[in-house]
Amino acid sequence: MNDQPPDQYEFDFRTGCPTAITGDTLSLEQWRICTRINRQRARGIQETHRTTPSRQSLSPDVWQATVAAESKLWDVPLVSLDRLGFYFDELSALASRQLQRLNEGKEASAWLDADTRCVYKLFDLRANGALGQKLEFCRDDDFHFRLEQVDATLLDTVQKLRLLHEAGACPTEIVGLSDTGDFLIAKQPFCQMYKDFTADSLTAVSMMKAVRPTCPLGMPVYLFWGDDEAWLVGDLHPGNIRINSQGVPVVIDALIGSVPPAALKAMPQLTTAIHQARDFRTTGRYKSASFGEGERDEDL
């Protein structure tokens, strides 16, 4: 792909869509193309979601036709689950004869294409499905906030996939929606298990140019700068840390959340962390002794 023009996408025969992720290794140009793909598809999904009535307000056939029409209008790829290699078994569970199931996470099920070494993630959008959670500050009073995990929406999840990719986590492509409107589909290069969780977690976080706030937030979180604002990132448990094909630890998934102005007023240390994260993003260097200069974070 390095010999092709910058906007020349590859073709994913499984999804029928242009793609930037064609294996377990990405060039810098592929990463940039993936970033452009994600921004365009994220906008399209946002508009499709905004202009489509709720599932409960329409019959299943009408709702599915509406999703298809709006997705076409906003250039959101609709992917056939059958073409992607999926079917529903006798228990109405998702199954595949072509892809290997890796796990069934809180947010999505992950499936490996052993031929291309790409992983497809399917986020269930149905009424009985779940899109996982996000981080959110909840107010106790004017001066006290607590950080909680709350339910995430489709738009929260699309935003998270895009922001983590751009921040330096595992490259992630927003593929589109299933043609039934029931699943959000994403794609990542396959990564191996971590070797040393504590050390690899710190490296993976540093790849995102994230810093650790010094104020107590009730859970271990970091803060990174993206889209000209600060984002908290947490839930970095062993299942979310992996090693890419170059041997570099990466975050393959996490929970994120924004930082409201009221929380900054109540916790000035967050403002310090935001300045550090913004400088880290801008310069690629973080000088604090509390990060990257030999101190081990055993609380991760």
C-alpha cells in the first residue's frame, strides 16, 4: 500500500467496503487513511442516528428500511452479516464457520480472520444488547464529584473508537453498521497477549500520550488530549492490554469520558494534568517524574 496514492483504499472482501486495515501491521499512511475513514463514517453514523426514528416507534421492517435509506444518504456502509461470515445458531446466538471467536466482552464480541489476521468486533445495538459503558463525573455537591461507569450510547461508542485510534491506542477502523441495523462493526489488527501486565500497561498508556492525574478519582484512570479537549481513560484491565505485531504494547479497548468544567473547578489537579497531557500530545515529551522516569504504577 505504500506504493499507492494516499487516498487509494484497499478493499475488504468480507465487508465489501474500502478499508485501511488489511492485516496485523499498519504503515503510517494506512493509519492516516484509517483516521480519515473513521471521521467520515463517525459523522455519517451520527447523522443517521439523528435522523432515524427510534426502533420502538416503527415496525421492524419499516425501521430497517429507514436505517438503510438514511445510511445510504449519509454514506454509512451497511455490511451483510452473511457476507462477513456470520449466522445465528439454534439459540439465536451469533456464530461463524469462517471466523474464530476470541471473546464475548461487555461491549462487543471479537472474531479473528486467521487468513488476514484482522479482528472484527460486533457491538450489539438491539434492545436486549449492550454497548458497554463510559466514564462520567457525577456530582455529590458543589465541591465533590465521583467518577462512575455509566451506560454508553451508540454515539458514545463511535466517538470512543475514533478517539482511541487517534490517540495512539491499537488502530481501529469504524467499518459501519450491519445491513439489519442491529450491529455496529469495527476492525482491528490482531494483537498477542501481553508479557508483563504492569510494564506493558505503562508502555501502552504512554503510546496514547496519557498522564495520571494526582487527584483521587475513586478508580485508576489516565488523561489524554484529543479533539482539542481532555479525556479520561480507564478500565485498563488485563483484557484490554495487548502486544501488536511490532512487539509494542497497546490499548485495544478502554472506557473514556470527558471532563466537565465544574469538575475542574472542584479539582484543580485535573487542570495540571490537562496541561501536561496537551503538552505531551504537542511535543511528544512528558517531563514529570511521576510518569516515564522510572516510577512504577502498581495501582494500574
